[in-house]
Amino acid sequence: MGEEADVRQQLSARVAARRANLSIFLRRARPRRNRLANLSIAGSAVAAVMTAGPALGGKSFTATVQGSLGIEDSSTVWRVLCLVALLVSVAAAVATNLSNSRDLDGRVTAAETCNAELEGLQTMLEFGQLPLQDAVKLYQQYVAKVPFVDEAAPAG
């Protein structure tokens, strides 16, 4: 039984190390995902606002903005609004495509799921509620879902 206890302890240590790496990944990926999503939403909203004013208000809107900002030429108002709409629209498109191309949502969800599964596995290992061979199989199944997270033990 001593050898099995040692192997169980090694597996438990491996589970703990993988969970630590998942936590590191999630600490970095969640804020990045949130920033890209917020940039995409805010950029789209600002672009819509920049185009809605002239579209809905027409010449009276342009004249009001022109008078408020002290701009002499009404075409400058249109140019500035269109330029701002273009810039924020491009920023929103880039943020959306960066998020989608890296599948940040999917990766964060997979890492969160794997972390929860490994937590349950670690608990079952600690209390001897699971045969060792079953525990190893579950470990392999769980970590196969997150190949993008390093397996190496975290430093320090």
C-alpha cells in the first residue's frame, strides 16, 4: 500500500501544480478577454452615435455642432464625425477579431471547467474516494481539454 500512497501523493501534487498553472492562465486571460469585449462594445456604440447624429438630425444637427464648436465650415463637422466613427469602428472590429481568432472565451471557459474538475479530483484523491487508476484517467481527460495551458510547475 505504501507505493500506491506515494503515487497518489504524486498525482495530487501534479493536480495542484496544474491548478496553479490554470490560475495563472485565468488571471491573465480573463482581463484580456474583458478588455477586448469592452473595446468592441464601446467602439461599436461610439461609431453608432457618431453616425446617428447626422443621420437623424440632418442639417440642423450639423449646424448645432458647428455653432457649438465654433467651426466655420459645415463639411468639417461631417468629416470629423465620419473620421471618429471610422476609427472607433476599426478598433471595435480589430478587438472582436483578436478575441475570436484566439478563442479567448472558449479558452477561459475550458480552463475554468478544468480547474473545477481538478479541484473535485484533488478532493477525492485526498480522501481516498477514488481508485488510483480511475483518478489517473480522469486527470488525463481533464487536462486534455486545456492543451494551451503549460504543464510545468509554477516557479517559486
